[in-house]
Amino acid sequence: MDRPSIDELLRQIDSKYALAVLAAKRARMLTQGQFESLYPKGTKPVTVALEEIAQGKLKMEWGKRKT
């Protein structure tokens, strides 16, 4: 599995900081077993998360901040 380039990823998510947060949250979900991955065992969770972002499977939603 080839890792997606930063340019591919930034086409999906506008900010590299938002990209890092989204990838980290998805990787944590995969590590904790909250959601299943269709990728082979042994594939690192961050790699899976970045691949899913590049494929457009994950999106970032911005909400209003609660005060």
C-alpha cells in the first residue's frame, strides 16, 4: 500500500493541522477497536487513517463551539 502524498491529502482537508487531528482521531478509533478496518492486519493505524482521508472516506466537520 502506497502512502498518500501530502498534496493528495490537502485536496481533501484544507488545513494541515486539521489533517493531523483527523488522522490522529481516526487512528485512535482503529487502535481502540471502535471501528473495523478493511486493511490487512499489521497495517499501521495512522497509515490506514491517511489512506481513508485520501480516498475521501473521512471528512472534517466544523461545528460551533459551546461556551
